[in-house]
Amino acid sequence: MSSNNRILYSCQVPSIVGLGKGKGAHAAYNSHAKGMVHGVQSIGITTNFNLEQAFELGQLEIYENIEGTPDVEVTMEKFIDGYPLMYLLASTGVTGSNASGLIARSKERCDVSLGIFGEEFNNVASATPNAGDAEVQVYMSGMYISSISYNIPVDGTCTESITLVGNSKEWLGNGLATNVNMSGEAVNTFNGADAPKALGVTGAFGPSGGLQRREDVLMEHSILPVGIQGVHGTGLGNAYRESEVHYAADASIAAQNAARANAKFTGSGLGVHVQSVSISTDFSREDVFELGKKTPYYRPANFPIEVSTEIEAITTSGDFITGLENGDPKLYETIASGNNTGEENIFFTLRGGITIDCGTKNRLASVSYGGADATGGNASCTYSYTNFNDLDVKQIGHNHSGIMGPADVVLEIPETDASSFFRANDSENEA
């Protein structure tokens, strides 16, 4: 049992590994640090035993208080810092170049552990009195991804949040039935010198790494919805003003797109001043039971899965979103009469080698205008888009498992006329 008087951030560390690799002879972190999660800001564990009451005629007292299958929920938030994303760590089984989207990753399960070390040490790697092992460890097996979200703010650091659900939680430790598996060999990187990972990315994306902040959003490698005021065109870098792109007026469309995407812009060249981006989805899992077994045999994602993208931008003239009962006349040529919105492409790239692709079928669900009140501040518009089943998150330098991989891992960007300018390479080991 732990000798601590309290638990603080410096004496606990989580890990996420593939299903069946978090305990016993197959414990991944017994031999290497592949499952350790860096940059974690918070973790919470909730267990619900799903009690059901039964009564009977003839007595007021309860007949039986029936215990159901325990529901275990883990919530975590981490900085986007060059280390593997939790979403990738939790879905290590996906394979192939086209198997990294929502459908493939929704099927994967993982093992999650939280090790608690001695509070008297500056870091967990120094906790040698227990032979470098966690004093106690909570081990949760067979966890499914329940929800994920990415927050890219104008102030602060970009973050990833994840919720995992399952039906098994076990406490391990000296004096308990089973000893801990989270060893010093796995946690030795948390030695007081741990820092955000600097990926050795070269080429179009340049040197990268560290905590990702507003300056690390590569707008020239991103695509915003054209419905947002100030956004032009559909290719990479379409958030820049047309006037800032220097190309011949009579150039081909391919040449124009290439010039737009390949131009070197300053912040003043942006046609829209984005303040924050939030991308999230919930897998809406439900238990599937069968006769002869108390525990669910599967917890499938409930498709279709809605993917929400919220973009807030400072406005200089309004949201310019038309909402007419007969539809926007500007859309009549391409969209059936009566519509005010169309399908949009949303794609973001971070300097740390992360792309978040929401596909091409995002539709504006709502827009709000506010701010610039009598107490000060700027007017802003918040655009909320939705699509279904389309969210692909990749990370350069990491393979599908989310573990550090070879330097030639591909970071895919949308197929546009200008995309060849930014292709990292042509490997299939993309993140």
C-alpha cells in the first residue's frame, strides 16, 4: 500500500497500451516506454455499479438490490506537445493507409493504467525505494474510446481530451493480490528533464515540436469553410486574402492554387482572424448483452457519429451568412433551391506534424454574432459546423499505433492542385 499522505501531480503518471499489453508477462511498459502519456494535465476515473432495485408485495423492505456490470470511465486531457496523441495510443490496432478514420479506430480497445509513486520525490523516475515501481497502480482493461476533442485557442496551449469507457478496473500493489507492472524502466523518462518532443521534421513543415500554440497553426496548410467571411477559394491556405496572393490574372487554375498555397504570408495577410477552433465527437457507445453472460460482449459505436467543428473569428463587417426562407440565391446554381448553406471542406495542420481532417461534407449548423458591447471588446462570430462519420487525425513521426516511428512517416494533406508542394513523402506508415 502507498505510504503517501497525499497524491499530487508529480507522483502519478498514466499509460495507454494495446489491449492485453498492460499487465503480466505482456505488459508493454515492462520492457519499454511505449505507452507512457506525456504532457497530461488531468485525469479522472469514475466507477458506476449500476444498481437496480427490486421490491415485492407484502413487505416495504427491498427484495434485492441487484448489482449490474460496473461502468468505468476515464477522462484525460493533455497538451499537444509532439508526443503521441492519446487517440492514437488508444487505437493501436488499425492498419493500412486507409484505416485511420473513425470507423476503424472505433473498433479498437486498449489498456489504461495510472501509477502512483512516492510523494517525497521530485519525479517518478526517482522513486527508487520501491525498486522504481509504482507503489500502487489502477489497471483498467478493455477500454473503448468514447469521445475525443481538440482545442486550438488563440491564448494558451493546444490540448487534446479523451474519454475511455470499459467494464474492468483493478488495483495492484505490494500487499495486494497482484504486484504492479508499471516499472522504473517505463517511467524513467519522467526524470526531471522531460520536455515537449521536438520532431525532426524537415521540408515544407520545417523544424517543429514543443507545445503547440497559436503560431503553430499552419494556415497555409489548412482549409477553412468558404462560408466564413474573409475566406476565399477551396485550396490550401484559403484563409488568406486574394489580394495577398501574387499570380498572373490569366494564369491557369492550377497555377493560381499553387501560388496561393506556396506563398509566404505574414499574419497581416490573413483575410479572417480566427480566435479558436474546437473539434469534437462522441461515439455514443451502448452495451450489447447476450444470455449466459453478465458482461457485455461488445460496446459498439452508435453510427452515424456526429463530428462538430466550432470556429470563432473576429469580425470586421458581420457574419455575412444569409438565412432566407426561400434559400440564398447565390447558391441556386450549385445547390438545390431553398438552401442557405452548402457542404464545406475543413482541414487543419499544426507545426508539430498533426493534421485534423474533417472531410468535405461539413455543413453550417449555426452562426452567432456577439461582443463589442459597451464595456469594450471586439465583435466576433462563432460558426458551428457538423458532419457525420468523417474525422481523420494523423501525426507525422508516429505510425498507426501512436508510437514514435521512422522519420519518413507521411503526413497526408488534401488532394488539391497545390498539394504536391507540401507532400512529405509517399510512405504508407502514416500516423
